[in-house]
Amino acid sequence: MNDVLDLRPAVPAAMVAVTGVVVLLAQAFTPKGARAPSFSLSLAGLAGALGSVWLLWSGSGYGAVLAGALAADGLALFLQGLVLAVAIVTVLLSPGYLRANGLERGEYYALMLFSVVGMMGLVASLELVSMFVALEIMSVALYGMAGLDRRRRESQESALKYFVTGAFASGFLLYGIALVYGVSGSTSLERVERAIGVAGAQAQPLAVLGAALLLVGFGFKIASVPFHMWAPDVYEGAPTTVTAFMAAGVKAAAFGALLRVFDYGLGGLAQHWQPLVAALAIVTMVIGNLAALAQRNLKRLLAYSSVAHAGYLMTALVAAPMVAGEAILFYLVAYAAVNLGSFGALAALSKDGAEPLTLADVAGLSERRPALAAALTVVLVSLAGIPVTAGFVGKFYLFGAAISAGRIGVVLAVVGVLASVVSAYYYLRVVVAMYMEDPVGEDRWSHATPAAAIALALSVGATLVFGLWPAPVLSMARLAARSLL
Amino acid sequence: MNPPFAHVLTLLLLLPIVGAVVVALTRRESESLHKLVGLGVSLATFALSTRLVTLFRDTAGMQFEERQAWIPAWGISYHVGVDGLSLWLVILTTFLTPLCLLGSWSSIETRVREFVVFMLLLEAGMIGVFVALDLFLFYVFWEAMLIPMYFLIGIWGHDRRIYAAVKFFLYTFAGSVLMLVAFLVLYKTAGIRSFDIPALVAAPVDPALQTWLFLACALAFAIKVPMWPFHTWLPDAHVEAPTAGSVILAGVLLKMGGYGFLRLAIPLFPDAAVRLAPLVGVLAVIGIVYGALVSLVQTDLKKLVAYSSVSHLGFVMLGIAALSTTGVTGAVYQMLNHGISTGALFFLVGMLYDRRHTRAISEFGGLRAAMPWYFAVFLLISLSSIAVPGTNGFVGEFLILLGAWSFSPWLVVAASLGIVLAAAYVLWMVKRVFYGELTNPKNQGLPDLGLREATVLVPLVVLSIVMGIASPLFTRRIEPAADALVRLVRERTTGPQPAVAAAAPAQPGAAR
């Protein structure tokens, strides 16, 4: 901490940032007609960053840079690793999808890499202003990615909507940060925690208001009801690989920051914000799942399911920090695998503007693309929280964590499992279409590229392996959650 | 125990899974290969499971136990074992699966590979439920097994298969999720940081809390049994499922409900179990009478058999509610009987459907002349289903009624009404299908049982007679475990019992 020149904790993020610049430059210097090596460059940069995260994790890399603004503690490294893995899988999914939709442009990879830098900063920030900056880096890049398919109106709408609501969320976050600063005189989470501990009762209302505003801001980012309105449109309109990246990556990064701010910085106010979180969790689970029931478009269906999952994740927040952190971190891993699998399968399926995929579009898929249908089935089963998948183990821990908090947790868990039953209906409807209905018309589906097949195999494999053998990831999550103490 | 059989339960679980993976990796077109591998693997599983019987010692404790840490942080382990309550249910599973595969040899024509894969996965899941001794493991098998069954109904079922499959899935899933919450609450309150079932049974739970937890688990099990009024998924699922699906559903899946009560709900929450036993008993008897009355008016053969299951399973639940050694032994025995006789009935109805593609009773009449062997088997199985002395059904129902007498004579009297009604609906059906003149020209010249069909039916017929005559062969393995369960409940609810007093009701002559 004292060694100012030790920049090792910042190496992974720096590697990704440099790769992003290199990808842009390579694009500019590639002769006309030749294809820029954006794909391989991005893959190499991300893999290198993942490797350095691993070195920091297994070595003595813990520490902080920039005067304690950015940390390389367990929580940061765990989630940075997750975000990098998500980015790698997304990159693998991309070439086939981009080619099929005429979106092969170098800035796609560059924007993704910059967004990853933002996510990595977001989960590593120990200080509210740098957290805000990181959040903006992540979001601005994503706005661009969402609107990449600029000929499609839905894609434009997606970008604009995401941008407007994102700006709105930023406003709430900033105001919240300001209020917290007003109470504690600092934006460093460590000092905030201490200040709230010693602050008298008269400072409390201000701090609680600040916490509430921060919660609203994060609520937008994790798409919790009632701040979820943008999610279906954005998820539907954005290119599918971008949706996969957003769903898996943003949720992980935003929840990481949420955990750090609330369970660490504002831990002293837990009795004030926990009921709020519990109420939000309940409405999010109920409304997310009920709305998903009515969807015919697969991307919208998955978007509402992603809203519902934000609700499941929030249930664990009523527990003690360590317990909540462990459960949420594990679930984020499971959720990332499952989302990459589900959106990835959709991306692998779509063909020359045949999007959006409706339920009718996947009818009889098991006859035409048995492997893809099986993959999609596994991830849908996992989303519903049925063994032997990671989704089940994840929900088991989330609700287990909630129940450890007592009566309110039991209520949350009961609502959560009943909501899961509702969700099983709409997930199964997709399975029904794929397996129990006959294919309509000629075979219009594209074949998955080898890279996409690898990406899907990774996602589905992780879904099953973490479902059968969760202990290693779980102990890593536990180690990471210690950062919240 | 000699070393090869130290891991016999794990092998039993792995064999069908490995078989399923192998079949899944073969080419889609080689259908006979899929069937042969499926049959071979399921027969091997059955052969292996017979070792459980030969090596089983007639004591109350767990046998063939294996334990391996799985998720140590939460005290979750891979813990399996069998005792008298589960032994025969495991055997029933491994026994019925090859018969189902053989029975569907020609009736399943599409997507054979997937069919075999799902049947084998289903077998592994069912065995898993019966041998799991860890709540987490139990729940994993309990839920995971829904998926293959859902596909079996939804892909190979009849006209309304999708509706039936989704209804089956949602109904059972909705029932089980609250059980999961109950498990988590139990984990938290028990304070031993373990999901191990024997360990949790040994750690008493606050009686006030027990009622809630018992109800949450009982809901899951009652839907599975199914007990009235949670039975409405069953007729749909049974009728729409392909023959193999119906056989497995009736033969094994429904038993998980009764087994769940015996393995989890009662020993974990004994106070609540005793308090709520009258409720369970009354619902059971309503189910007996209701199921029989509804069977009486069915016009569809398969639906009739399906509703008769509601009635038969009512007896099982009555025996469990009685919480006496005789009653519990009878309940377990009756679960086996029902698996054999109703399984056979579904096979028989399926064979008729293969020939005529209808199940309407009115389409038949006088079949006795056209299919004498088929008729003979059908009649015999029907007699076993209505518990005629000399067949297996008689022993089970008699033990249950005997065991329930001290629990409530009134319920026994009401349940006896179900026996009379059973005779009525079964014999009336037999009369309408087999006796009289062969009037319908479509029934002329229907082929009698073929060799493959006979191979499927003979073991079932033989068993229903053997189990009727030589019942002690089976009950003496069940009884010690049933007695231990009953004694555990008594000790928990009324304090320590002198061994003699506790054993006294455990020596009914009929059970011997």
C-alpha cells in the first residue's frame, strides 16, 4: 500500500486498455481489403489479463494503487477474472454473428475492451469517485456497442434508451455520493464506513438518503424493478453478442460495486437499507417473472428473466456481508455462464437479419440442430434453478444466505422459489418449442462457427460442472468475500 | 462386505448414466443399437442391484453406506445407503426399467436415441432419490428426475402431451420448491451445519417450527403420491404419457412421495407428524374412496387405471399415517405391489393400444375369444389389483388395515369401502372389455400376446403371485426399518419407551 511505484494491481486493467488501443490502431493501419486481426488481438489481450489476474490472486498481489483508490483485493480479482472470462467468451461468439449481420467493424472489439476496463475498475474501486468514473467508462462504451447495428431502428433505440436511462442513473449515483461525502467528509469507502460508525443520530438521515439514492443508481445498472424499464428494449435491440456481454458482465460488475458500497462502506446503515433492498427484491422477482410470462420474443423473454435474476441476487443482501458476498459471487459466476450460453445460442442461431427470434422460430430446433437445442436446454434449466446445474446451486446459496438473516429472509426465499416456479413455465415453453413441436418451413438457421461452438461448450460446460462440483468456485468466492470485512 | 460391493450403490447410479452418455454419443440412425445398449445397461443394473438383496442383513440400520464430502463449507456430502424402507424400491426401479425398454421396443419409433437416454437418466435419478442420505443430494435427484420424465411425456406422449408434460412439471416443481426452503430453514435452525439426514434426524427440532417444515415437505410428497386433493396432474400425465412413461410414473415415481414421508418428513419432524397424522389419514381415505368412485365412471381404460392409482396410493398413505410397524410395513409393501400390478396394467393397456389405437372401453367387448392369453394375464393382474387373497395386493392392504385399526377404526371401515369399490370398477371393466360377444369387427383377429410382450409380462405375473404367497421373504427385510422408524417417533413424542412396550404392536401374526 505504501509503495507508490508498485503498479502491479493495475496491470490487468492496463493490459486490456492497451489492447483496446492496439485494436483501434491495427484497424486504422490495415490496408484496404485486408481484415484487421481484431479478433486474435482481443483474445490475446484478454487472455493475458486473465493470466495476470490469476498471478495476482495466487501470489501476494493484494494491494492498492492510486492512493488507495483502486484495490487488487479478493473481491476485485475474483470479479475481474469473471469479467475477463465473460469478455473472452463473448469475443469467441462474435466473429460468426458479426459476419452474419454485416457488423464486422474493428471498433466493436475496441469498445468491448474499453468497457471491460470500466468493469474491472468498477469492481476494484475503493473510492466513490473512481468508482463513478469506472462506471462511466463501462457504460459509455456499452452505449456505442448497443447502437452498433445502426441500420436497424431497434439498435438505435437501444443505444439511445440505454444512454438516457444511464445518464439518469449517473445523476442519482452522483447525488448519493455527494450526500455520503457530506456526512463523512470523504469519498473513500474505508473512511465512509468509519465516519458512519462514529456519526451521531443527527447525521443519519442524510446518510440514509445518500444510501437510498445510491441504491436507485445501482438499481438502474442491475435492472431491478422499478428501474428496469430500459432492459427489455435495450436487450432486444442491441446486437445479440452485445446483449450477452451486457447481461453477464454488467450485472457482475455492478453487483460487485453494490456489494462493496453497501456491505462494506455503508454496512453501518444495514438496518436502514436492508428492508428497502428486501422490498425491491420482492417486486423485482415478482414483476420480472410475470412480465417474462407474456413475452414471445426470446431476447425480451431473457431480458425480463435477467430482471428477475437481479431480484434473486438481491435477496442475499439481507444476510451478513460475508454470507451475502459468498452467495452473490457464486451466483454471478453461474449467471454469467448461463447467460452467455443462452444469448450465445441465440447469436449462433440468427442469420441474415432473421432476428428477432420468436418462440415460433425455434420450433423443432432439436431436429435440425440437436447440439444447439441441447445446449440451450441446459442453460434454460439452469435459469429455472433446477439441478444438476450451476443455477440450482446458486439459488440454493442465495436463498440459504437470505434465510440465515431470519424471518425476512424466509419470506424472501419463499417468494423467490415461487417466482422460480413461474419462471420454469416460460423457460420450458422454449424447450417445448424446440423439442415437442415440429419444425416449420425450410431450414433457415445458420450453423455455429467453430469459435462460437467453443464458446457455447465453455458456457454449458461451466453450467454443468459448477452444478455438480461447486466446491472450488465456492471456496474462491468465500475467500473473495473476505474483502467485505 | 467384499470390496467390489463396497461401492455398489455408486455403481448402480453410475451405470445408467454412463449408458446414457454412451447412447447419446452414438449416431442418430443406429436405432437398434440404442435399444440394445439401453436394454443391456438396464439389465446389468438390475443384475447388480440383486446383490443388494443377497447381501442385505435384516436389521434396521443403513447398509452399503458410502460417504464423501461434496461441498464441505455447507456440510453437504455425497452420502448414500439403503435400509429396509428403500431396498425394495431400488429393486423395483431397476426391475421395471428394462421391462419398459423392452415393452417400448416397437411402439417408440421416433427419436429412439433420445428415448433411451432419457429412460436411463430417469432410472439413475430414481435410484438416487431412494438411496440419498443427504438432503441436498436427495433434492438434486428429486428435481433432476423431473426433466427426463417431462421429455418422455412431452415428446412421445399422445395428443395432449405438451399440456400434460408442462402440467406435470409445474405441479411437482411447485410442490418441491417449498420443501427446499424447509431444508434451508432446518439447516439453519438445527445448528449442526450439516445436510446429512441421519445427523439431522438425531438433532431434535423445535415442535412449533416442525409443523411448518412438515407441511412444506408434506406438500411436495403429497403432490407426488398423489394425495387427494393434489392429484389432478396425475390423470393427465398418466393418460398422455407413452406406455413406458406411465409404467415408470405409476410404478416408481409415485412411490417417491410415500418414501419421502418415511425417509424425511416423519423422522425429521416427528412431533408434527404425530399431530398431523389424522389429517393425512383422512385425506388418504378420501383419496381411496374418491379414486375408486371416479374410476367407476371412466370410459377410457388408461384413465381408469390412472384413477385407481389415486385409490391404491390412498391405502399406502393410510398405512403411513397409522405410524405403526404393521402399517408402515404394509405401506412399503403396498408400494411395491402397486408398482407391479399397476405397472403391468399400464403395459397391458399399452399393448391393446398398440393394436387398436384406442383406449375407449366401449370399443371393446368379447376380447376373451380373440386374445385368450392376453385375457388370462389381464385377469390375473386385475385380481392382484383388487387384492384377492393369494395375490400380492391382499397382503399389502391387509397389513395396512390391520396396522391402521389402532389408529382409527373409523378410517379403516371407510377404507374398506374402497376395496369393495375396487372390485366393482375392475371387474366391471374386465366384463366390458373381455366378456360378451365379439361384436366390433375391428377386434376380430387381433393377435394374441407376442413373445416380446409375454417376456415383459411374465416376470410381473410371477412376482404378483410370489409376493402374495411368500410375502415374508419381502416383509422381513422391511419390518426392522419400519419398526425403528415407529419407535423413533414414539420416543421423540412421548419420551423414551421401554423396548418391550415399543415392540409389542410390532408383532402381528399376519406380517410373519
